[in-house]
Amino acid sequence: MQSSPRVKICGNTNEEDVKRLIGYGVDSLGFIVTERDIPSRVESDTLSKLIKQVPSNMLSVIGVGKYSVEKIVEICRKTGADVVQLQRGGSLDDIAIIRKALPNLKIWKVFFTDKEPDLGEIVEFEKVSDAIMIHGKEEQWPVGLKIAKQLQKPFVLAGGLNVGNIKRAIDTFNPWMVDLISGVETVPGKKDFRKVEEFIQAVKD
């Protein structure tokens, strides 16, 4: 068993943050492509430039909004990302189409804990995904644990993680990777590197 989870920092929007996070040796950098007007979104043209900065020993992950599967394939092909993270969209059929179009692309399917999960559905998605992400607030962890107990593969834990709760999260879930945005930000869309340092140290401890 690994000594500590891998760390993914998501919601990256600019070259300065990407370069500094690479220097901190995080395991994965995440980017969000969506039509929603949120501070962490990034346009696909900018995204291509940012992903080219990511070294081969780190995973570049695109979290996509509710796009058509054709649009998702187009974005992933254009940017050269390692992983696509399917949020509230992405059916089993969509995954099959993405696999056929981009066989080397890894696929992570996200399940949110704001409602009771369909555990049978999660089992089916796990069969065709490279990883499952459990995404929810701390008060929703009991629902997240129901999902985690169904999983056979390593999984990613996300949602409301920060220095104050990461040790409890690791003890509770034993995730393969932890993923956060706002927990390492003071201003939305811009990383706070004091918080980044504190979070990485907390995970290692």
C-alpha cells in the first residue's frame, strides 16, 4: 500500500501557476473546460499551451462540462491530455466512443455525493473507467463511503478538501489520489502557494 495519496491540483488557469506546481512535484495537474462562467475555466486554445508544459511524469487531466461526446473527443485530441474527467455528463456509450477514438486516453468518471448513489451503476462505470472520482463535501462523506466500499480499483477523492480535513479524509477513505481547487486558493482561479505547501506537507505527514 502506498504511504500517502497522490496529489492532484485542479482548476489551473495560467502558466505561472502551472510552472510553480510542477516545481512542487505534484502528481497531477487538472484543468476545467466548461461553458459555465467560473473562475477556474480555461479556453481550449490556452489549455493546449498549458498542457505542453506538463512533464511526462505528471498526469494532465481535463475535467469537461456537459459537452457532446464528439466535442469531448475533439478537446482531448487537440490538447493531448493524459486523462479526461467526465463530470455529470458521460454515459457508458460515450465512454465506448471515447475509447475507440482515443485508445491511449485514460478516463475517470466522477460520482457526486449530493444524492444517494446508484451502486449498481457505479459498478458498471468502474468496469469501463480507469478510475472513479468520489466528489462531495465533508458532511457528505457517509455517502462517499458507500461508493468507496463498492470500488475494486484505486479511486480519487475530491470536494472541499483542505489542510484542516485532509488527514481525516485520508484516514476515512484511503484514496489513491486527492484532488482540490479552492483548498489551495485565496482568490478564485489563482493558486496560493503557502496553502499548496501546507497541503502537500499534510498529505505526506
